[in-house]
Amino acid sequence: MRDPLKVSLAQVDYTVNDFDQNAARIEAVIASAGSTDLIVFSELALSGYYPQDLLLEPDFVDRQQVALERVLSASRGCEAHLVLGLVTRHEGIGKPLRNSLALIHRGEVLLTYHKQLLPTYNIFDERRHFEPGGRHAALAHIRGWAVGFLICEDGWNDEELDYAVNPLEDLAEAGAQIVISINASPSNIGKRAQRHRIFGLASQRYGLPIVYVNQVGGNDQLVFDGASFIAAPAGLVFESPRFVESCQTVEFTAEGIGLPGGLPLPELAPALPDCEFYYRQILLGLQDYCRKIGFRSVVIGSSGGIDSALTLALAADALGPENVVAVTMPSRFSSAGSVDDSVVLCERLGVKLFEHPIGALYDTYLGGFDAAFGVPASGLTRENLQARIRGAVLMAYSNHFGHLVLSTGNKSEISVGYATLYGDMCGGLNLIGDLYKTEVFALARWYNEKAGTDVIPRAILEKPPSAELAPDQKDTDSLPPYEVLDEILKLRIEGTYLRPDEFAEASRFVADLDRRDGGELHRRVRLLIARSEFKRKQAAPIIRLRGRAFGTGRQVPLAAHFT
Amino acid sequence: MRDPLKVSLAQVDYTVNDFDQNAARIEAVIASAGSTDLIVFSELALSGYYPQDLLLEPDFVDRQQVALERVLSASRGCEAHLVLGLVTRHEGIGKPLRNSLALIHRGEVLLTYHKQLLPTYNIFDERRHFEPGGRHAALAHIRGWAVGFLICEDGWNDEELDYAVNPLEDLAEAGAQIVISINASPSNIGKRAQRHRIFGLASQRYGLPIVYVNQVGGNDQLVFDGASFIAAPAGLVFESPRFVESCQTVEFTAEGIGLPGGLPLPELAPALPDCEFYYRQILLGLQDYCRKIGFRSVVIGSSGGIDSALTLALAADALGPENVVAVTMPSRFSSAGSVDDSVVLCERLGVKLFEHPIGALYDTYLGGFDAAFGVPASGLTRENLQARIRGAVLMAYSNHFGHLVLSTGNKSEISVGYATLYGDMCGGLNLIGDLYKTEVFALARWYNEKAGTDVIPRAILEKPPSAELAPDQKDTDSLPPYEVLDEILKLRIEGTYLRPDEFAEASRFVADLDRRDGGELHRRVRLLIARSEFKRKQAAPIIRLRGRAFGTGRQVPLAAHFT
């Protein structure tokens, strides 16, 4: 006999290692959830995902225990069952910890389940800390429903990932009537569609509804989009909002799935257009990075180019223009537009702009170089000096006024090393470093369309890309056009991590190109990527937006042979 | 019936991803090995250890195949069996590759074995790329001997690591009379003793001799010391030289283990004193980093302090003083000794010293700051500006002359963030970043003793440590004495990765300290470590010397809560 079962999807923004704050947020959700039978929090909810080597600290589980006690205590005052993710100790052979799930009711842990499939690819490294759980179907009966439990990767045993065990199938065979999956699934372009496909197919295959609850918020490079959902055999029936905290309740009855009180579920929101997705992910990533680290304001070098203009616009929207400062640092190689376009841009954004010319410093460096080393500095040296002066000026502003420096390199430049280490690469965070140059243009155009006016001046959008470090310099002097470069980069950097449509397009494009020039340009770009690895090793964290971003998702040696 | 079995331990310096060069080195060993029955190369010999995400490139195994064909071809011309490590494809469920061993004879692969225990701790991350081999005892009969095969971690199932499978025990039970273990075991202080203890105990427990062959050479942060050895039930009987390539042959007979022709084995070399160990590991690390990346010379900022003095001395020994350049960059806060001591030091080392005063640049920066931002730069801003000017001068030298910049921070400073990002942290490699300040002093004193004269001037060894960025500044103005700080750091950064004697000492010291001040200083140091994580994320690679070094061996989030 199945009574209606009300399930609440609690999509919370946790801070890693902040057990007090995480417990407080969970308590607040419990207090305000209203009438419900089961409140579902996400994977490693007590600690936030992912604590990395903080897990190795001997007092980690003890500190988590204090948060768990608070949640147990809160559960005593509520009717509902709670489900949440936490770290548990493992006494047997192997790693001393497990990534676990607890079902809690009225101050008691009714059931503990240990994640069986631990991901070890891309940005995931869970085998470093956790022992996998043994094969086990975790089920509990709640209001007459056989509810099964899974943690994240446990549900991803699809054709691509191909594990020897299929915990979802095991739950279905053990008689689950509904499956609860708790997750910490980082967001990137195409990820939501992938989740819907995999869990949609699984729901259909096993004839079971699956409640998928994700955390939300930015943690270093990673942004979690929330977007918790319910997959039913007939298709997706419910989705929580993206990029915000939420707790919504859905009712399962013998007849189907609806809102409590028999109301129909709201219509599903459509997928976000790519640019809107990037925009919202970057905003949340920056907001949370600042909040969790303790910055309220940022400073950005404004070159009059598209990268810094877009970064300024995104930062102004994320933090409020009053918390964003721009500095224009013209040199003798800067075009007139460098300052003028920065002035117009910052006026339109409402951002304070400082002007700090670098000519005197540049001349002093060149004179000192000649005097100390007996030769005039070479062209490349001069170019890098300008970038390093600008980096030092921004860092001085940051040291004095306490603003976080945002670096402004895009993925195309970072891929081929078209950036100066300790120069324009200075900064505590990079908002657009996972967008290819062609995407930077697209996002800037989208930004203006959204605003209904050219907030980013047309002059910035239309000038040919240039570092302006030498007379009449253009990016295309030393790089292929970005439309060509970006397709090669997509294939070389991301490959099968691309969305299927992007992979097909890039593969076709590069195959054509290779046929035309015998692979010449492709080889040159490959070498540029390899030879600039040392720069990326020392780069600021980049907010991850795409399938494979620079950072922990791509680990390449330096002292290696490259052809 | 067992004939004498001659086994050659081929300890080779491979370059990651350089299949041609690695094959050529293996061919050269085969050609010059002389009379032998079995030549043992190390783990992943064809590709070098560790290729990281280059393993994900679709043509990796195909490119390796060319090297394998060359080795197969070379084996046709020789009597001996060959054993080496390589990557193989895995067709079943799970990761598409395995970390494997091949036994080769006369152009044929007689046996392939797949590593069962894949390490996922400290600097190891093999689950990211490899599927473990199934439980299997790999044995071959060579000249009447039952020879068993293992790969690295397979032999490390001791009380600490505690895996569910024990491949060494399985080999013993399957009747192995001798075990060949191929390894890529990075070197750190205490590691050699640990290897001897673990394999010595295993040899004794199973009554089997174990031939342990390791690679040698530097790969990014990691240095492999070679130090291949043979553990026999009665104890260690043979060891290859450390930090150099070698191929030596040992003969197993029914009576025991000796050199070919019945000669007795040479006496074992004693353990290296700590300082000599650090010295040799750093030299090889720098030499290989330069050679494999393509640098021949380095440039170092010489402050007149102990860190840069030691770095200069080490670099001069590693690359020859003619390939080392020093730059002294005095400011108004520099002591007279800053330049004078650098002059004496560089004369004694035979290193070219340039002087590049930074006063004019410093004044220009301060004037520009005031003019642009309307206030004079704060004290901290001024300190960082000096460090950043020096960094930019060194990078300009590097850009113009093609020398690699070596950064000079020690582990104590890097731990607490007592260093300027994009300033003194500039550089492509750091030689002493895994030595605490007290160890830097010890190594400098040892260096002078070894030389029999004060190559590093007494004035440098005796002055109190100071960044010299403000009037009369001393490190102890803002940090506890290094004797105290370093014990806290050892415990917080390395903990149980310390050598047992160090762990005991640091634990006792810190427990005493905590009792005396209620944990106040300990808490302060913990916060300093946490709050400087963003600097370490952008630091140059540090040659790893100790159990737990900054880099991939210690992975900590930024946007987290720390108390």
C-alpha cells in the first residue's frame, strides 16, 4: 500500500570544509521545507564537494561529526526523513574513508550506503581518498514505497563509462520503486543534456523514477549548476532552477508525479542558449569564489580589447559595478582606442577607470637592462616587459586596496602560449579562460543584445585582435585566424570531451585542413600547445565551462618530448 | 635442474614520450650488456614514467609500438631474455589501458603481465589511466629457474598500504624461485630505507630473492634515484649506484648470489648522509630538467642571502659555472652585504655576476602609483613592488639570453606565504623549495665542508634571515624562529609522510609547544599555510626531496573554510 510520498529536492551551496555553515544551511532548509516526507541533500553535503587532501587531515571526520550531530538534532523536530552525503570511516583493508550516504529519521541514522563507483577521470580523483563500497543495493521503505539510494557516479554506468558493476540495475532488481541519487556534478556546456540522456534512458530501461539532486555553487574552478531533476520512464518531468539554491517538493502517488495536493508539475524550462549558459556559470563562479575566499571587489586591466571588456562586463554584473575597478595602462604602442574605448566601456558599465601610463617605467626598464647587461633588450623582451609592468601595477593596486585581480586570457591564447607569464597572466581568477576567442566574441555580442544596447562599444567588437606590444602588431601576424585555430584547439585540447556536435564539426574541419596542407598547421599548433605548458602550470585558476578545461582536468608533463 | 642465471639490472634515464630516444637507450644497453641471461628494464620503460594525460592521446600506443618493434628487433641478435614495462591496450570493461610488463626473447613476447595494484596517493594517480590486471601469478622458466614478475606497487602490500591482493605472496605460492620487480619509484629522503625494509622483509617472509630494478633521472618535480637492488632472505646483497645510469650483472646459482664467474658481490655502499642525498638529487633533477626541456643555462637573482647563495652553488655544480648567471639587484633597503657578499660568492663559484640596481624603477613605480591612484603606496605594496621589479628583470634576462630562471624560495617560506607571487616566485624551476629553512642552512654548511673552504661566504651563513624589503627588516619580525616554525610545518605539511624519526621528533616538539601556549602559534601557522595556498597554486615546479612536497603530492582547495 503506497501513500503519496512527498520528496523535497534540496539544492544547496556548500562551502568546502565549513562544517558550521553547511550544517546551518541544512538546518535552515529543514526548518522551512514545510510538509514533506523526504528531504534530499546532495553528495558530501556536510563537507562540500570536493575537500581534496583536507580529507587526509586526521581530524576531518571528527570535525564533520559536529555538523552531523546538528543535523541529527534538527531531524528530531521534523516528520520528514533526510538523505545526505557525508564522509565515513572505513576500518577494513584499503583507504580509510568512504564517500557515503545516510538516511536519517528522528535523530537516528536508519541506513548508510557507500558509493561503489568512484570516478577517476577529468577533474575527478576519488580513488585518492576513498575506498569503494562493496556491491550492495541500499533500500528503505518510506510510506509504503521501496526507495533505493545511489551516489552520483553509481548512476553513470552507461555505454561510455562502462563499469563492471551497475548499482542502478542492482537497485531495480532488488525491487526499488523510486531511486534517489545524490550528486555533486560539476557543470559544463553539454553536461545537463548528458545527465538527462543517461538518467532518462536508465529510468526508461528500469521503469523507475529517479530523483537526481545536485549541489549548486562555485568551488575554485568548478561551478555546480544545481539543475536537480526527476527522470521518469516517460521522460523528464521536473527540474529545479539552475545556478541558485532551491528546495522544491514533488509528490509521488500511485497515479504519477505531481506537485503536493495533486497539482500538475510546472512546465520544464528550456535549455539555456550557450551564451546565456556561459554567462550564468561565470557569474556564479566569480560570486562564490569572492564570497568563499573573502573578497568583495576586483580590479581588471582594461586594454581596449575584447577579452578585458568582456571580463569587466561580467564582473560588473556579478559583483555590482561599484565593486569593479578598471585600469588602463597605455604605452607608446597602444592605439588611441586603447584608452578611449576603455573610457566609453567603463562609463557604460558604471565602473571606475584609472589611467596609469607605463611609458616611464618601460623606458626605465630598457635603460636599466642596457646598463646592466650591455645590450639593448630584444623585441620579445620588450613585449614581455610591457605586459609585466602592467601586471605589477595591477598587483600593486590589489595589494594596496584589497581587490582581487582578474586575469583576462581566453582559451585560444592560453592554449598556444600567446600570453606573458607574470604579465597579463597575473591574477587570482580568470573568468573567460575556458572560452575560445571566437566564443569570447559571441558572448560579447550576446551581452550587448541582452542589454539592448552596445554596452561593449562596437569599436571594441570590431577591431582586429592585437596585443599592442609592438608597432602595428596584430594577433594574425603570428597566429592563424581564430576561426581556424579554434577548431584545431578544440580537437587537440578537448577531443572526445567535446559535445558530440562540436566533435563532429571540429573533426571534419581539421581533416579538411590536414588534407589541404599536409598537416603543417596542425603540427605547428600542436607544438605551440606543448611548448607553452610551463605557462599554464603557473596560471591563475580558470572557471571551468567546457568539457575539458585547463587545470586538474588536463595533466601534462613538462620535461617530455613533443612532436 | 638449475643452471647459473645471470641477471642484468638496467637502470636507464628515460624521457617521457620520447619513444625514439628511449628505444635507442634500451638498444644500447642490450648491445653492451655482455654475457647475460636476463636484462631487466624498469616500469613503463618505453614511454618513461609518468606520461600523465599523454596516455589519453589516441595514438599513444601506436607510437609506443614503433619503439617496441625496435626492441624486439634488437632482441633477435642477443641470447638474453629481456623484461620491460610498457603500456598495453585493454579491451574489456573499464579503462582502455594497462600498465604492463613484457618478457621478450628472440623477437617474441613470451609473457605479458598487468600491474594489479595501482597507486592512488601522494604523487601517484594511476587509476586515472589504467585498469588493474586481474589476480594472476606471472611465471616463466629461464635456465631452469621459476622466475616470477611484478610491477612496482605490486610488491608494496605491507602493513601500511594494505591491499586486498598480495601479488608477491601469490608468486611465492605459485612456486617462484626468484622474483623480478620492475619499478618507477621516485626518490625522497627515507625512501631507499623504506624500499629495503619492505622488500627485505618480503624476501625473508617468502624465502625468495627479489631483483628490484628502478629507473633513474629527473622528470619535472620527480627524481628517480635508480638504486636498483637485490634483497635476499638473509638481507640486502647488492645495490646499483644511485643517481646515474648503470647496467650490472649478477649471477644466481644454487649456492647463492655472486658476480658472474663466481666472484663475490662488492660491498654495499653506505646510505648517503641527508645533505649529500639532497645535493645529488637536486643536481640530477636540474640537469635532467634542462636537458629534457632544452635549456643549457640558468639565471638566478642573488640577494646576498642563504637561499639564493645555495641555489647558485647547486646550479654551478650541476651545469658548470659558465652556464650560470647571477644578478644582484640592490635597493635602498639592501644591506651593504647584499652586493658585496654576492660578489665574493660569485667569484668563488666562478659565476658571472651582473648588477642591476632597482632604485630608479622603484621610484618610478611609486610615483606612477601615487599619480594614478591618488595615494602613496602602502608598506606591503612597496615590499611586493621591489620583489616584482626583480622578478621582471630576471625574466627580461631570460627572454633576451635564453636562460632558465631558477626561483629560490625554501619550503618554510613557501609554506607560510612569505614570498611575493610574480616576484621572487618567478622562475621555471625551484631547487630548494622542498627544504625547510633549517635544512637550507645545513646543506649550505655541508657544501662548504665538502669543498673544504667557505665557498658560500661565512657572512651569508651568519646573517639573520631578512627579505630586505623595508628598513632593518628581519624574518623574525613576522615569523617565529625557523627552528620552531619548521617543526610545526613538518607536522602540518607532511605529517605521517615524514620519516619515522622526524615524525616522532616533530610530534613531541609541537605537543610541548601547544601545551605551553594553548596552541596559539600552531593555529597561527595553520592559518598562514591555508591563506597562502593561492600562491603555491601558481608557483614554479619544485624538485621533490621529501615525503610530501608541494605540487601534485598535496592537493588543497582554495575556496574553502580554514580555522
